[in-house]
Amino acid sequence: MAKTVDGLYYSESHEWVKVEGNVALVGITDFAQHSMGDLSYVDMPEVDDQLEAGEEFGAVESVKAASDLYSPVSGTVIEINEELEDSPELLNQDAYANWIMKVDMSNPAELESLMDASAYDAMCQGN
């Protein structure tokens, strides 16, 4: 079974959020990377991009599928994980250690609409 990490927030579109102050680190869940298989490419936003919660910000691609990524929070992209440009497989190795982007949140209250680990586990088991 795919693992989740307590203390993170989860979206229905299989992104996770780790909060550090007003900054949200965003990545894909273990469930998502398992579903995709070996990742071959990560399409990431640009630094300074303005994102709205629920808006598409990139995609992940594997040999068998491509999946759009949706921002779980609104704000400004302040950093992207450049290691993923050359090594997308890092997301397969540890989905939670390898974030995709960091967002300076414009509305931290949006976190309340995301799931905790147990709610996300329940959603994935229902799929």
C-alpha cells in the first residue's frame, strides 16, 4: 500500500503540502508516483508564477501515462526543484523527500480545505 506522512496536507488530485511558515512545499504523493510508474519528465512552473488553488501548474510523465499537477494552494512560486529536471526518478525513490515547487502562500486558510493523512488514505482506498 502507498504510504502517507502525518503532518502533511493532501489534495484530491494527489499532491501533498508541507508548510514551513508561510511557504508551502508541494509534491506528488506516493500513491500518485506508484500509479504513474517510472517517471521520465516533470513539467514545473516558473519562479514568480502566480498560482490559484486548483489551477494546473505542471505535469508528470511516465512511459505509460501523463498526469497534470494542480496547485493545492494559491500564491507565488518562489523556487522549483531543479534536480527533477535531470532526475525525475527522484519522485519514484521518495515522493515525500522530493518536493516539486515552493509557494509563498497568499491565503493559508486554503489549507483547511485539504485532507490529512488518514482522510487521504481513505480516499485512495476507495478508488
